[in-house]
Amino acid sequence: MISPDLSRRYFKAKLFRVFCMSVSWMGVLILGVLLYHVCREGLPWLDMQFLEDFPSRFPKKAGINSALFGTLWLISFTALFSVPIGIGAGVYLEEFETKNAFSRFVDLNISNLAGVPSIVYGMLGMVIFVRFFGLEESVLAGAMTMSLLILPVIIISTREALRAVPGTIRQAAFALGATRWQTVYAHVLPQAFPGILTGIILALSRAIGETAPLIMIGALTYVAFVPEGPMDEFTALPIQIFNWASRPQQEFHELAAAGILVLLAVLLLMNSIAVIIRHRLENKNQ
Amino acid sequence: MNVSTMNANSITDVITEKKEEAKNNVVLEIKDLKIAYSGELAVKGVSLSFLKNEITAIIGPSGCGKSTMLRCLNRMNDFILGCTVEGGVLYHGVDLYGQDVDPVEVRRKIGMVFQKPNPFPKSIFDNVAWGPLINGFKGDIHALVEKSLQSAALWNEVKDRLGNSAMALSGGQQQRLCIARTLAMEPEVILMDEPCSALDPVSTAHIEDLMFELKKDYTLVIVTHNMQQASRASRYTAFMESGNLIEFGETKNIFTNPKEKRTEDYVTGRFG
């Protein structure tokens, strides 16, 4: 017997809606509280002098210049290494590789690598790049270590994006006598690109906030110069923030908050650029 | 017929000539074709010939292996994991599954139109031009695009907006665009996998008219669920059931005077 007890069903639906709404607002709320605290402490310190000066033991003179540029150097080189390798590997694994026991083994390992703690990559970077290849505590060694860290994320998101392209498009291209490369290059990659870009941005955002592997490979906490090349020593924003936050004086805590604001600004800038590119590409595809 | 055939042996000569002619007219021939997915047979030993400039329809209930067989004719099955093919698919006598046959080459000669219209998310012009261009077309691409769209009876509807996205076209127009795209490759054979199943009756009529036009220049093989379509459009019909070819012959015989009981049941709608 079907009972048309609609009010009960509507009540359940409403309950579920309220639950989903409250958990999604919870995220916004937490972010809001965080931002409020950081802004309250950091904003008074945030001025051109803060951006232009190097770290100092006097809070009034301390600035974030070397860390900001260190991060920019680091993230540029990380992108340079990890983006082409990550997309290339993703395309190969998804579009070209024949599926067999070995490929499944590779897949499993890449998924596992994405979950390895960053400090482990730091150790790997220290042993391989810093010592074995003799790159020392340079931007290059840091960027390579960071690339290792985020490569699995880029590969996995590239594959997801490729998988989301409907198979009918591939069939259409193949039926016109296209080779696999022509199909992938002309149709699959352009359609997958917005998704790939999202993955890259998420990965780079992770890299920009990572501290542990950089400390592990010996990035310095006190740097009074801006790197001028990939072989220079460097520091990065999260290291500087950590350094200030671990001091006892209140002023340095506020400096750390100002540093966090700079870090967030860089992150926001990167994301906005990605959103603009993605938007343009989607319009072009349509 | 020349003078030499007018002598005493003329009748025998004419018969052999006719036979020879029929043989030359065979564009595609499949011999004892077995197709399996991960070892499970989907097509269980089918032999068939497809004649030049004719429309051959393949009908049968869902899952009878007709689409599988069609995809085998231009090696689109290559992309399906675990799909194995046994027996021969001869294209002008050349085995398409032979060692030195390049599947890319095969698909240039034997085009395919799919069940659901699948234009590329690009402009109408690019949809048609892409195939020839990647295959090294040299010449007037604009003329080729116009000719292909005209052959697909789409030109008049889109000539003023070739730069617009193909995704903005209606379903029927998209399907005709897909046909135009295939025609631009100047193939010899066009395979159509239920080309009208996603379309309304008006668009279906459009496509069927188009098929009649196309058979002047191309050999067509269509898979269809639509009995009327098979009887209206095709010259020959093959009826398949659970991987076997039950009956093959001229369409009018299949529909009005089938030899097999099962064919009769199916075409009269008593089964399937």
C-alpha cells in the first residue's frame, strides 16, 4: 500500500537541505573568523615598507621582501618543471598507455604518491637534489623537490579531466582518419584544459604553502637578499611566517599575520589568473 | 557489349561477365567473422557482402551484434578493450585486419556516422574542414567544405553562419553536419550506426532522403532499429539475432517474403 504521506517526505527533504546548508556555511564562517583575526593583527603592519624591507631583529624594520621574491622564484620554477611533466604523464597514462597489470601498478603508485607526507619529499629532495646532484640549498633544488611533491596531484587531475571528455568526440575524430595524437591535440586536450588548469592551480597552491620540505632541504630562515638566479639561496613566505610566529614578542606575531596576508594575496592572484584563462578557453570552446 | 560477345558462346560469356561484374561490385566482404568481447562471442561467424553504390541495412534486436559488426568494418573496435576479431573483413579483397594495414588509412576510406550526433565543439566550418586538413588536404578547403555541406543538404541552412559553433545547431542539423564531415574525407563507404535514432521524424526523413542521394556516389551500410527505415531506404537487408546472421537478401524479399520464420516474426513485429 502506497501511503501519500507527503508532509513527512517534505520534512525529510527540508531537514537534509538545512544540514547541507549549515555545513557549507560552516566553511565560510571558519574562513571568515580566520581572516578577521589575521587582518586585525596584520593589516596595521602591511605597507610598502613591509614589502620592500628584509627581515630584521627589530620588528619596525622587518620586511618580507626576500621571502616574497623567494616564493615567486620557487613557484615559477616549480610550475616550469611540474606542469609539462605532469600533463605529459597524464596524457600518456590516460590516452596512450595500453591497460595491463603494469599500468595498473603504475596507477596505484601515483595515487599513493599523492598521499605521501611532504616531509618525506623533503628528505628525498635533500638526498637527491641537494647532496647527490650538488645543487645545494638553491631555488632549483627547492623547486625540484616541490615539483616531485605536486606531480602526482597534477597527473591525477589531468587524467580526471581527460576522462571527463566524452568518448564520442574521440570516436568522431578517429572515424575521420585521425591518429591518436591528432585526436588528443585537436579535440581532447582543448576540452580537458579547463579541468587540467584547475588541477594545476590546486597543486601550485599546495606548493606555495608548503614549509616542511623546504626546511628539510635547508632553505634559510634568515635571508637578507633577493635570489638573482636559480642557483641562489632563498627563503619563502611560509618559512618567514613560521619564523616570526615562533618568536616570543607580540610584534613578530603581528608581522607573521601580515606575512599571511601577503601569502593569501599571492594565492588569490594566481587563482584569479587561472579563472580568467579558464573562462576565456571555455568561451572559445563554446 | 562488344562484337566478340556476339559469337556462338555469347550466353556463357555474358553470364561469366555478369558474375565477374557482381564480384567487382563487392566493396566489402566479411567472411566467417567472429567478434568477441573478453572472450565472449558477440558475433558468431557471419559472412556477408556489401555491394557498391547500394544501401545495405542491418536489422535485429538490441544486443544482436549488429553495431559490433558495423564497427568492425572500419576498425573502430580497435579502441574497445578486450575486443578480438577473427575471420576476414575484405575491402576490395584486402584484409582490413592484415598485418600491414594501417587502421588510420582504413578509416579515411570507410567513414562512419554515429548514433548520437557528435560534432566537435568548434565552428561549423572547422567541423567539416578538420578531417581533410589533418589528412594533408591541399587545395581549396572552402570549396570542399561548401561541396560537402551541399551534399549533406545542410549548406542552405548554415551558409551565413559557418563560423558559428556547431553545438548551436539542432539535433537533425548536427547529424547532417556529421555526415558532411564524413563526406569531406571523400570516403568510398559510409557506415551509419542508427543515424536517426536520436532524431525526430522530420529530421529522419531529411536524413533518409539524403541517403538516397548519397548512394549514387557512396556505398552505405546502415544499422537501424527502425523497420520502416530499413524497408524504405535499403536495397539489401541483413537480419541478425544473438550474433548470428539469420537471413540476408533483397530488402523487399526480407520484408514481404522472408524465408526464415524468425525473420518474419521480427519484421512483422511479433518479436523483438
